[in-house]
Amino acid sequence: DAKTTQPPSMDCAEGRAANLPCNHSTISGNEYVYWYRQIHSQGPQYIIHGLKNNETNEMASLIITEDRKSSTLILPHATLRDTAVYYCIVRVAASGSRLTFGEGTQLTVNP
Amino acid sequence: GAVVSQHPSRVICKSGTSVKIECRSLDFQATTMFWYRQFPKKSLMLMATSNEGSKATYEQGVEKDKFLINHASLTLSTLTVTSAHPEDSSFYICSAATGPGLGNTIYFGEGSWLTVV
């Protein structure tokens, strides 16, 4: 599976943008980048996914570099409720809908 | 939007008994669902792939006779932990995709906490 690398932890001030990076240098051309977050004691929550174009929805924006080797998840105005572990996952063609989770980034939004 | 629901959210069972956890896709059909487990402060680990109408596919190291999976319909998969032991206590999570393509969204259930006493 295409491996992803994320910083183990990040801090962000409430109301500011949170920019969470992810490296996926071995990604293949038809593999999507997915982002999920997990708040303590809950199942992972889908945030956004993309192939090569930047994507935006009501939760976040996903910026994928032109070479697709890295991406950044942007939470434009972080709130305390955004404190969670954020997982960047490459959905591999050979694995179908089986997702391999790394350790993710623990984002802490501070008041 | 599409929702995946699990039941029960929390269950306590006695050692040696069996417990069943249900995973339902509420507004879409899922020929394939996935079961994960998660230990405290650890990431999710895939246990098995649940296939509607056929046998489940288990990841290496997962005992298929201990973790029975049944996918009887396009909206329901069940995980039964048989002869449960305290070391089976964990957070169990299921997921399902809204379609087969790589661009389709994969949703997760709320998770089920199992405590074996």
C-alpha cells in the first residue's frame, strides 16, 4: 500500500486555520487521497477526498501538489471541536475499499 | 448523506460467552463491508472483509473461528466474537463504501466498545 507520513501532533489556535500536511510520495496515478478524523471514542469521520484537483466542502479544503506526492488538509477556522486525530490515507487500487490507517496527526485546538 | 450505523455502541459480556455486533448501511447498499478493531491510543487495524453472500476474508493473524462474520444482506453485516476473553476487549468499527470505484466515499460506523469481564 502507498504509505503516508504525517506529523504525530500539531497545535492550532481557535479561529485560525489548521493546515495538516501529509506525504504520500509512492502514490500511483489512479489512487485517491482520503482524509478522516477520529474524535475520542468515536468511529472515524469522513472529511474529504481527492485525486489530483484541489477539493473543498463544508468541512475542509484539500490541496494536492501537482506531483501528487503530498497534500494538505485545511480547516479554515478551527474550533475546539476540531480537536481529533486526523488520518491521511491513500486508497490503493489493489485494495479496493480496504483502508490502511497510519498513526495520524493529533490536532489540538487551543482556546 | 450516507450513514453506517453500529449496534450496540457498548456491550459488556462475561468471559466465555459470545457477543454479536451489527453494522448497517442505512441509505445505500454495500456488497462489501469491513471490520476493524482499535486498542486504546492505537490506530485502526483491519480485521476482515465481509462479503455479501459469500465467506469473509480475514487479515493475517485474525482467527476466523473466533471472529465470525456474516453478511446476510446488502445492508447488514454482523461480527460475532465467540468465547470472548478479556483480551478481546476493544473498540470494533465497521465501514462500507457507497460504490466500488476508488472515488466513492467510505463511511465508518460509530464503533462498538466491547468489554469482556
